[in-house]
Amino acid sequence: MTRVCVIGAGAVGLSTALCIKSQYPSLSLTIIADRFLDATTSDGAGGLFRPDDRFVPGIDKSILSIGAEAGISQVSGYQLFNDPRPDPSYKDIVYNFRYLTKNELTTFPDHYKYGYFCTTFYVDTRKYMKYLTKQLLEKEVTFTKKKINSLDELVGSYDIVLNCTGFGAREICNDNLIRPIRGQMIRVRAPWIKHFYYTDDNCYMIPNHETIVLGGTRQLDDDNIRVDLNDKDGIWQRCLRLCPSLAQAEILWDWAGLRPNREPIRVEIETIKHGNKKLLVVHNYGHGGNGISLSWGTAVDATRLFSSLLLTIDSQNKQVTSKL
């Protein structure tokens, strides 16, 4: 039997594992990671579906059918900008997209001159990660807590590895194209806020099932993972200016972490040779601040690549058997 593992247990790793296991139910699959659930970068994601315009997104809208247990729901809101800009790539994918009127813009701080309203969906990442983990456990996927420092460590133990290590791939793959984009956010309880708000000057508010995500920062090449009090105050003041009622919100917790940015995202096959042995690797990492939005799409792509490798291995095994 082909030996397979996924390394990395963020949203990308779990989605990739679930996609593969759903397609190959009898496959023995192991997930190896040194961090799980709320210890991963995915825990700090705002979870709003609005990929950067350099991506052409695709979304399976049936994802809404898994609903409350997975922490997924529709949400409407406003995106605000200081200057006009091209329409987003996801304009025809989200619902109810329309431009804001001059009258609507007057309800926001006056430096915002342009914006649009739409209905999209959010993912409450703490619920979603637990949901994915539950699905994988029910499919008898094995979870192993271990830090992998090099892909060479897996040669001989596995035939195919799905590398979903995010920022960790910079060390594991010696990939200098990965750059950290530091993010920081605040979780609060403010159930009266029903819309999301997203601006071009590092301010966002995203309702989840039980909390509101306030952010944020996008600090390129800053690898500080501690909560910075100056950044926290900046986030709070920007959000408060946009929505003064936040003054009554209950602050729950802070988060800071590193988005694994790579241009382009790496979804490709590599063969690792170590002595007289080799390891087939499908890379799936480098999503930056779009990990939740793009996780299932790149999981599908990675699964296609995995399937091609599996067919190759099966064909080689049949040739060996026929010779015997």
C-alpha cells in the first residue's frame, strides 16, 4: 500500500488531507505537525472570503451547506477605499455586489471616497478547524505531533508527502521566496455588529458566530509573533473611528502571527532524492493572507497532482508484479 502523509495542520493541510481522503477512502493517511488547532496560523485568520485581486478565486458555494458546525455563514458588508480602483476579481462570485452611493459614503469617515457592498461568507476558524479535524478522525486519519525540519526525514517512511507547512516551508524547503507578513488582530464580543467592514488603510471588522475579528496589520518581512501594544492600540482606534459603538465591546483575546506569503503560491510536484531512495512531494503552501479563501481550491489542485503520482506508482507496481 502506498504510504502517504500530509505535513502541516493549518487550514490548507487539513483541507488537503480531507480532499484526498474523500477521494481515496481506503488510503492510509497520516497528518504530521508540531502545532494543531488554535496553535496554528489559521486560528488568527479573519476568515472573510475576499481574496487579493492577484488571485482569480473559485468557490464551491455548497460549502454553505455544512453551516453552523463548521462555523461558516453568509455575511454582508462594506469595503471602503480612499481612491477608486478596478473591480475585484471576485465581483461575479459573491452575491449582491454593488457600488456605494455618495449618500452611503457620508455615513463613514470622510476620507473614504469609494467603496462597494456585497454578500459573501465568513469562516469562524476555530469552529472550522475543529470541524475539519473531526471529519478526518471519523475517516480514520492518523494525527502525529512532530516537528519536521527537512523533507529528507520522511524519505523511506513515506512514498508521497503533501507539504502544507506554510511559513515553515521556508526552512523545510529552503525556499527564500517565502516572506512573512505579520498580522495582528483583536477578538471582541459585540453581537450588535452584523455587517463586515474592510478598508484600504488596515482596518477590518468581521463578524463570526460569537465574536468579531478586529484588525489589522500587514507588516512585510516582520517576524515578530508577540502582540505589540502599539499595534493593538492602532487597530482599536481605527476600528473605533469606523464604528464608535465598539467602545461598549468586550475584549476577549489578542493574536499575532505570520502569514506565509509567496509569489506565486507553490502547488507543484517535486522529487526528493536521498541516497538511493526518493520521495514524491506535492507542495501546497505560500497562501499569504488568503489561506482560508484559497485553501479548498488549492487542496483540489494538490489532490489532482497527488492522483497523478498515485497512478504512476500503481503502474510501476503492476509492472514489477508482472515481471515476477
